[in-house]
Amino acid sequence: MIKQTSLGDVLHSTAQVRAIRRAFPNCRITFLTSTTAYDIYRYSPHINKIILFDRYSVKKNWLYHPIQTIKHIFNTIQEVRLEEYDLAIDLQGRWKTIIFLWSARATRRLVKGRWWFVENFHNPSMHALEEMNGLIQSAGLGLGGFEMEFFTSKQEKSQVDQIVNENDLDDHRWILCCPISRWPTKNWPLEKFVLLSEKLSPDIRLIFTGDSADKEFISSGLMGIDEDRVVNLAGSLTLPEFSEFVSRAPVIVTMDSFALHVAATHDRPTVALFGPTDESKVGPTNNKTIFVRAKQMNCSRCYRRTNCSKFCIREILPDEVYEALQRATHNLY
């Protein structure tokens, strides 16, 4: 199986892997994914072998180090071809993945999308999980699934225990805030988190997460909040630790990002702020997620990553997020 794009998409695929393993407990599953997504499957009991492809390195070095890049692609293809497969399934359907599907020594090859020389399933009007399930069904592997999984080890649990204890979170009400995504058009401005904090009870603490590159940006953007109420964990958590931390969060406020899908994996109460993407196609399918859009904007779901003439998400009001938090927590916050 192949799935190697954004972290949220790779996490989506755990639902299909889980469903296949349940339907065929004795099958052998090899999974090809990005190096950055390795931790999502690192502890999975459903995978027999993981093949890693450094797609970001390929994208970065294609022009400057072409020989090294071609060598990495060729080595990955060689690893794919070490075994013979009854089925090879590309859950992504991009040119960066289809080359490995074409290369696989497989009796059948199936892909999500429209590509030559392979069986395919293509219905972009479906939810992302439903479309992958359609491909699984076409392969004769059952009905697929919607329940995602993220396994962690005792080490990650212990590390999160330490973070919880150091910040005295067990004795406070707190909200996990995940304000940064890879698309600037998805991000709710930090100054609006400051305004949101003013509507909350002073005893409620706000825990912020992000990459190490986000740490200073988050700190500077939250200077309007009493420092005793804010914990900035940006860059402090590995992916498994982040998943474990999310599983303990009383409630999460997040953009359409990896954090949203991790929250859904653990079925945590979540307020999800949406702008350029369509929650009906990529949002969680559980009943613990409340979606918020700017009421006064006629958003076209433009899927623009960096620039949008409307920047709809910026028009979401702190009052709207506060009201959604009350609904998500049954007025406990």
C-alpha cells in the first residue's frame, strides 16, 4: 500500500489498513510512506514492513542534486520490487506515488484517481475516507473503514506524563490550541486567540503546539495573554508524543490540519476552524467535532494555499469560537 503525502492524509489511511487487517488477519502488508510520516505507522501492529521515501528531499534537491535525487528514487523502486505482491494499492494517486505502483511486481495494481495501465477508483465528490474505501472495495478487501489509529509506546506515554506534571495540567482546566497549518490561508490569526482568551474564565489555561519553527512566532503573537495562562509546547513534542498529548486534551481548537485528524482519531471534543477547504470532504466524520466558518462570508472553498482575496478564516469571530467551545464541552468552559 502507498500513501505518502501530508501527515493528515497518511493518518487517514490507517482506517483502511485497520479494516484490511481485520478482514484478512493473516495477510502481509507492506506500506510505503514519507519519511516524515514514519511515526504514524512506527508502532502499528497491522504493518509487516515499512518502506520510506523522502519526498521532501526529492522536491528540495531535484535541481541542485539531481544524481542524488535519482539515486534515492531508484533505490526506493528497488526496495519495492524486492517482493511479489498479490495486490499493490496506491491510496494517493499522484505522480510521486504512481511510479512506485507501476514499478511493483504485483498481480493487480489499483489507484485512487485516473491513471493509465492500472485499475482505478475516482470520485472526488466523496469524502476523502469514502473515496479510499471505494478503492478498497474495488480491490475486494472488504468495505474499508473510518476509524483511524495512532499507536504510541510506553516511552511517549511517560514523556507526556512528565509534561502534564511539569505544567500542573491535571489540576487545571485547559484547552489545547493548534493554530498553525502548512497553508497560511487555513490559519486563524493569533491575535484572535488573545481575544478568545479574554472571554474565557481566568483559570483556564491555553496550551499551544506547533513545529519548532513556530515557537517564537506563537510566543510573540500571544503576548496579550497573561503568561501564567499560556504554555507554548511548539517544537517540544514528537509526532507520537503529540498524539498521546492530544488523547488527554479536554478540548481542542484547531485549524484544518494534522492536529484535527489526530483529535478525531482519539475522539476528543474539537472545535475546527475552516477556511479554504471543504469540511464535508476532509473533515472528521465523528460527532465530537464542531465546525466553524465565518458566518458573514460567502466562502467558495477555493483551496488556495498561500493567498486568497477573501481569507475567510480571518473573519471568524472569537465569539463564534467561544460559543462552539461551550457546545463542545457542554458549557464547562
